[in-house]
Amino acid sequence: MSTQCLFCKSDNTKLYLKLKDYFLSQEDFEIFECENCKLLFTTPRPDKSVIGNYYKSDDYLSHNEHKKGIVPWIYNQVKKVNIRRKFSITAQNRTSKNGDRTKPHILDFGCGVGDFLHYAQKNGCEIAGCDLSEDARKYASEKLGKTIVSPEEIFSLPDSTFDVITMWHVLEHIDDLRFQTEQLYRLLKENGRLVVAVPNYMSYDAQHYKDKWAAYDVPRHLNHFHKESLQNIFAGYFELDNIYPLKWDAYYISMMSEKYIGKGNSFVKGLITGWKSNRRAKKSGDYSSLVYVFSKI
């Protein structure tokens, strides 16, 4: 099993954490840290021919709007709040050459069932989306009245197509980060923005739950980020402008983590830990999930 960093190819890596796929397969995995670029990465990485099997569950909520129960209900309520927050971050401060406010042409990369794009569409934005899941693409296309395509089809588009590209909890799933970065750069217009939301393994809830932290989500999450590693990956392509918290994520992730521990009262315990995480993050800035806004260099 190779522990070489797949991004920078450094052999200077060390074991960060041993854990299981608590969500689905119960298989064992490890997370290594690259001491060169600071990326954390999952190993072993499932082959592309089988990685889809790790998403085949009715409990995988990002592609399932109709699951019943308290946690799915909370997930969907938080999702609605987060979508409004995400849109305000994405569409802010867009002005034309004559100073008028403009609506950006947005690509949502890994759009899932299209909820964010639907909100952006209702607010007058020109939209495009892509997703690996055929089922999600079909559902989103019907919702939006617009064809949602595969990533391969997006990569065939010409240079400088979009004003903004968003990736809401997608970058952690990407196998080839270098190729992805090059494509994002190519597809963005001059002065375009890249908006990336990822879990933050330096948050209080991550440190509290350790291997049971639900946002590690191995092996679906192949990469695990902090501010330094993201800046290293995008160096030469994008410059970091701002960081924003997604505060509600701490509660949902903590509830899921409590379910993995399996000692009951996951709802109440998750609320308490999520609150503690957000409270501590007021000083540290290390919220459970963070949105990074980059500008194209």
C-alpha cells in the first residue's frame, strides 16, 4: 500500500489516524498527512470501478430528499438555511463595468439534486451543473428544466465560461486534485471566483470525536483539508480572499458522529457538541465546515 502523497508526490508522509467506514461498509482505512503540502488523504483509495458502491445507501442524504426520521429532517432544514447562506456568499459584490449589480453565470460542480442551483435560478442567475451520479443528474435536470451533465462534459467546454464555480462539499471527493485545479482555472473567466466548502478537521468537533468524526466519511472523502493545505493545492492558480463559516454543519456532523459512537441520545449530545464547537470557533476560526472564496490569479 503506497502512502505517497497523490497531490505533490512527496514520500514525506505520516500516519494521522486509523478509522473505519462507520457509515456503510465497516471496512478499515487510514488517513495520512503529507508533511510537504499538508494535505490529509485517505488510504487505501478504492478503485474508480468500485468507489460507487460506497455511495449506494438510502442514508446517503446528499442525494436523497425523501428519507424519513429526525436526522434526515434536520439535514433538510439545515440544507435550506445553508443554501441561502451559500448564495449570499456566491453572488455578493458582483458588478458590471458600468457599476451595476450583475447576476453571475454559476457552475455548481457536484450539484447533487440541484438545490443550490434551483435557488440561484430563482434569483435570476444563469446556471450550469454537473454531477457524477446519473440518478442525481436526472433528478436535478427535472427540477431545473435544464440538462445537468457529467464532469467529463463540463471539461469539454471552452475556456473562460463561468463567472463563479462553486463546490459545496465536493473537493474532498475528488481523486485527481491537480487535474481538477487546472480545469477549474481554465473554465473561470478573468477575475472569476472559486467558492469551495469543505469540512475542517481542526474544528473542535473533529478533535472531540477523533476517528468517529462523521465528516471524515472514508472512503467517500479521499481528501481532508485545512486552510494551509487548500492554499498549497491552489497555489499559482487561485488566491484566497475570504473564509466564511457554515455554523449549522457542526450540529448535523456531531449528531452523525454520536450515532457512530452508538450510546444513545445522539440528538441531544450532538446539539451540545455542535454548540461547543461553534462557541470555540468564535476565537479560533476553526468551524466544523468552512467556505473558502478564491479569486483567479
